[in-house]
Amino acid sequence: MSKIRDTDYLTISARVRAMENRLVTRERMERMVEARSDDEAVKVLAECGYEELPALTNRGLDELLSAARAALYRELGGAVPDKRLVELFQMKYDYHNAKALVKGAAVGADADRLLMEGGRWSAAQVKEAFQRDSLREFTDPFRRAVVQARETLNGGNDPQLADFVLDRAYFAEMAETARAVGSPFLEGYVRLLIDAANLRSAVRCARMGKGSDFLSQVLLPGGNVEAHVLTSGKGNDLAAVFRAGPL
């Protein structure tokens, strides 16, 4: 692994600073809220570099944001010395699309409206490969998780179990990528995401009246708070368990 040098990122740092000028700030949001017409509100988005919006509908806005997100990741991915720094943030869209496709195939429904752009691969690429049952061009963790999730649902199991399979692979691939690029910041960021996911799982299990056996199946490894702590007696006081950590 090559040593990361600050000087390698001078260009992209300046580029990001320039891109910040296009963000939808509070002032711009207020202008949109106070706009006298839809067209006037959409013009504010155009000032921020968004493409033209032919019709102001939920679907139209989704497509606009999706296209902007995909374009942003393409631009950043082509500018950083190590594209894995950007890919780590793109993974969630790939795994989201996998969930939609796996569940859609299980019930015979079209998942197109649920697919999102912005991942390492376009939604169309993931869909086509999934339908051909050929995922060779994707990463090993992603490919194995999709196959396992599909087998889980085809076996008549709870769709939630398929989600667990994909979630575990998602967080594991993020953690491995953060380690591989040698970024302590990203490693801490992933641990924090795992803490948040485990906290949500613990709260849901408590509300559903589920015991520690079920909780142990859904908790993710690799957080600042170890999974065994949440399934032990200490886990009954979630505030105390997480208070000492960054979450």
C-alpha cells in the first residue's frame, strides 16, 4: 500500500472547494420555498448546476437528483488519486439496487422505479447482470452477497433475512476498503455507521419483543461497541452503552 501524501490531494481539494459554491444553501432553499411559481423554484436548482427539469413531479425530481449524484461521483472518482476513496460512499447505492432486484424477482415485480444511480455501476448494469445471472464483473463480496440473498428468498425465507445478508456484505466491504486505502478517518467513519445500524437494530428488536438470540443474528461486527455487549445484560441500557463512544 503506497503512503498517502497530502500533496497528492491539492488539486482535488481545490476542486471540491469550488464545487461547494454550487451547493443548495439555506439561502437558496429559502428562495425556493418563497418562489411564486414552480418554474421560479426550479431556476434556483439550475443555478446550482442541476439539469433542466421538464416537469415538476416526484419522479422528475428523483431522476434529477439521481443524475446529479451520479455525475458528482463520476467527477470525483476521476479526480482522486485512489478512486476507492469515492467508491466507499457509492457502495450503498449498489447494495440498495441489489435488494430491490432480489425482492422484485422473488415476487415477480418490476423494480425499476426503486433503482438508484450513483453506485460504482449504473443501475442498468446491475439489473442486466442480475437478470443474466452473471455477476462476474462485480466485486467478490457484492457478487457472493447477491447470490446468497437470492438463494435465501428462493428458499422461502423471510425477505428480511435477505436484507441482513446484503447489509453484512455492504458494511464488511466498506470496512475492508477503508483499511485497504489506509485512511484512519474512513475506518472511523465506517465504525460509526456500524454503530448507528446496530443501535437501530437493538431498538427495533426491543420494540418487537425479540430476545438476544434474534438480536445476535442481525447485529454487525466491526463497530466501536462490540456486538456481544449489546446482547448481554449491559445492552438493556443502550444510552449507557453508546455514551462513551463517538456516536
